[in-house]
Amino acid sequence: MLYKRFGRTELQIPVFSCGGMRYQFKWQDVPASEIPTDNQANLEATIRRAIEVGINHIETARGYGTSEMQLGRILPKFPREQLIVQTKIEPQADAKKFRKTFEQSLRNLQLDYVDLLGLHGINHAESLDYSIRSGGCLEVAQQLQAEGKVRFIGFSTHGSTDLIVQAINTNQFDYVNLHWYYINQWNWAAIEAARCHDMGVFIISPSNKGGMLYESPPKLVNLCAPLSPMVFNDLFCLSHQEVHTLSLGAAKPQDFDEHLKTLELLDNASEILPPILARLEAEAIASLGEDWVKTWQTNLPTFEETPGELNIRVILWLWNLAIAYNLVEYAKMRYNLLGNGSHWFPGNKADHLNELDLRQCLSDSPHADKIPQILEQAHQMLAGEAVKRLSRA
């Protein structure tokens, strides 16, 4: 395993982390007696496999249902100093509730402390305010740190790049969990801001949110050859020194195997990646047109600035992925979160497009004339049953 310095925490963190949101029994809390023996055995085997290959960073959250409680049956069996354990608590208006929730997490994990505590979901102005205002959740986290129950404090986010940078620039956090991978590089400015503050950078779910790469379409497989799409994406992310660790949401012990192939390639990333990157860009241009590929995002309104809170940028992005790389199932999954993901995946889909006048909000876009038609095409291609975020299901 390769380890990197996790920013100012000085922790030596493995470049792959064992994320805890795919192997648990349920997304809701249930009595321990209801957890099936085979499910718990699989989780424990997954953790043992992670430790065996050097992945000693175990990441979970209070919002991941039974994950913490199930981890609490296995983590105390390992020497504590060999583990880096992270849990995450959602910011709340009442900071006392934040503390109470954390204390429940610690009981679930059956640990005396966690190495990393993330404020889970600083996604909009309200959650940022809950976190950093006087008497807010960050102050509670710092109190827990003084009590020896937390070593380092960070935050996770699905928010806009501007909001993430704002949170980073408070200089109150030791690390950040954010989204960034080949198909979505919007948050690079936030990663650079984190580097300036010597923060650890943890990439959230690059295999799942980065294109459902466990089940890639043949077109993407061919474009990424000789690497699998998963290994390509891992290599792409880790070839940037600013990125420290990628979360692998393992569902079973074997899920680490493909990722581990990346390690032997890292020293040659500068030779391996360019041909694949060139093919991916060429295919996007061939499928969508060069002018569109290079300028589609220019002067798009935010969802807050758009009638009906239509999330134009996300819808066009998903349509691009579906057309260029046949990532249709991924695009459907993400598209149908719109309108159901609250501040975790904000804005609405194009199901009421004929009721909206988009002329003013698109007036500065070089593609104002064709975006409405593309939005309609995207809806026809991707619409299906509404999808809830897993932790809300």
C-alpha cells in the first residue's frame, strides 16, 4: 500500500480508504439482534481484507444506518493505534444535538475516540452557518477534540465549489471530503484551496459517483483500455499530488482487488494516462461537437437563478455523459435524484420544461438556442422513477 501525508494532520493515510456505506445491513438504525449473521460476517471479512492489504483508514457516518454499530463489533479487535477511523455527523441548528449524536456514534463504534470527525454535508449556506457560527457545531467538535474524543476535524460536502472554498478559507478544518474525478472536475479550485491551507483531501466515492464504474458500459471499457475504467479513474485522481485518498465503498472483500492494480501504475501515470485521456476527449468531440464540448458550461445560470430551480448544468452534464460514453444508467440514477435529494443534490429535473421561460436566464449562453431542446431530450432519455438518496431511503 502507498501512504500519503494527510495534510496538516500529519497522518500517513493510505491512498485508498475503506468507505462504510455499501456493506452495512440497513440505512436505518435497527436493533443489533436484527442484523443477519451473514451480513455481519461479510462486513467483518471486508474490514479484515482492508487491513490485510494496508487500508487502515475506515470511514463511516452516523447517517449510514447500521454501519457504525456493525463496525463496532470488529474495530475494537484491532490495535487501536493501527487504525485511522473517521465518522461524520450532520451539522444541526442545535449544537447540543450535534454533540449528542456524536456521542451515540462513539458508543456505536465502541471506541474511546475517532481520528477524524467530519461535519457531514456542508452543502449550502445554512449548513455552513450551523457549523461555523459562534456556539455552532464546529465549536462542539473542538470541545470534543480538547476532551480527547476527536483528533482532527474536517467536513464533507456536496455543495457548490464556491461554498466549499468559503468553508476551506475559514482555516478551521484539517481536511475535506469532496467530489472530484474524471467525469466531474468542477471542484479543482476547492482542492487547490485545500492545498493552500495544507488540508487533507479525501475524494468521495470516485467509483460509484464517478460513473458507476463497477458496471461500466462496453464503450467506456474500450475507451479506457488497457486499463479498466475503475483503474483509469483511480490513476487519474491519484496522479494529482493534491489528492491524498480515494474512498472505496467496498461491499465485499473482493471489491478491493481491482483498485489495488492501480498501485503499480502510479510511477508511470504520466505515460499511461495521456493516450486514454486523448481518446476520451476525442470521443466526446465526435459525439457532441467540439464547440459544445469546450463551451457548453459557459455562462450557465445556477439552479437558484433558473425558473423552477431547474438544474441546467447538471442535466446537460448528465446528457453529455450518456451521449459520449453511454453512461446512461449512471445518468438516469443521478437525474432522478433531482427534486428528491434536498441540499445533497439540489435543483429540479426538466419535467415541467414547457411551463418555464428560460430565455432570460440563458441570454448569456452561447448555446441559448439549443439548450431547451437538449433539456427536453435529456428528460425523455433519463426520466424514470424518483430516486431518494440512499441515506434517506
